[in-house]
Amino acid sequence: MQHTEERTFIAVKPDGVQRGLIGGIINRFEKKGFKVVGLKMIQVSDEQAKAHYAEHEGKPFYPRLLRYIQSGPIVAMVIQGYNAVAGARHIMGSTDPNKAEVGTIRADYAQVMEYNIVHGSDSVESAEREIKIYFNENELFPQGKCMSELVIESLDAD
Ligand code: UDP
Ligand code: MG
């Protein structure tokens, strides 16, 4: 059985950065066995904000969402691993922290949907689109297989 890896775009949003939760959030993904293959702190530009949230243009919360994502620096990440897109969303919890399961990042660290401290791509296609908005390929370091050998490849030996 072949376990192919996916990559996904994750961001600690400005409220997470300001509240000192960068390390705590990254740790959740690392503990799962996902690998951080790209990482940087940036101020999101107008172009990046609009491109990132294009699907939400016209919705009532859109202007506020753009202001939110640009309200301070974010920590942008690319995370790689088996089933990383859905797996990361599972770790993050539902968009509304009040509906997110206890133990997820949003349930544990956030109170309202407008300040839900973390972003994660919702599909492999979204992930590839979003990664391009924030990273050049030469800023990503997917080499090295030790994590996947330890976490999933032992299954493939059967
Ligand atoms: N959001 C909001 N109000 C809403 C829906 C969404 O403020 O009613 C914000 C929230 O920060 C959310 C982001 O817009 O994370 C993107 O919404 P989406 O539905 O894509 O949720 P996500 O994929 O982040 O769980
Ligand atoms: Mg989304």
C-alpha cells in the first residue's frame, strides 16, 4: 500500500501571533507527525489577502475578514504528510470555535469565528493555490523522509 503525502497551507492568524500561540499551534501539527516544510512571518499584502479569500468575496464578513488577516503579521506555513489537508483541518476544528470539538486548536484557544486564530486549506487544490500566494518553491524544503518512515511507512512493509 502506498501512502502518498499531501501538502497544505496553514497560517497562524494575527490574533494567534499577538497572543503568543505560535509555538503551541505549530506543536499540534508536529506532534501529529506532520512535517513543517516552509515557515515565515509576514505582513499579508492587499493582493495576497484578496487572492487568499477570493471565494468569500461578496459575503457579509468579507471586508472584516480582509482587515483581520492584515491586522498584524501572520505565521505562514506549508505542512506535509499523509492526508495532511483533512488531517490538519481535523486538528484545527470547525470554523466556529463554539462548534469545534474539545481538543482541537480552535476549541481550545479561540472563542468566536471572527477570531479563530488558524487557517488551513480545505482541499488539495486550494492548498496548491494558497501555497503559491505565499511561497516560492525554493522556500520549501520537502526533502528528508525520516518522519514519514517513522509515522506511516512501517505500514507499507506488510
Ligand atoms: N469567517 C467569519 N464569519 C463567518 C464565516 C467565516 O468571520 O461567518 C472568517 C473566519 O475567520 C474563517 C474565514 O472567514 O476562518 C474563512 O471562512 P471559511 O468558511 O473558509 O472557514 P475556514 O475554512 O477557515 O474554516
Ligand atoms: Mg476556508
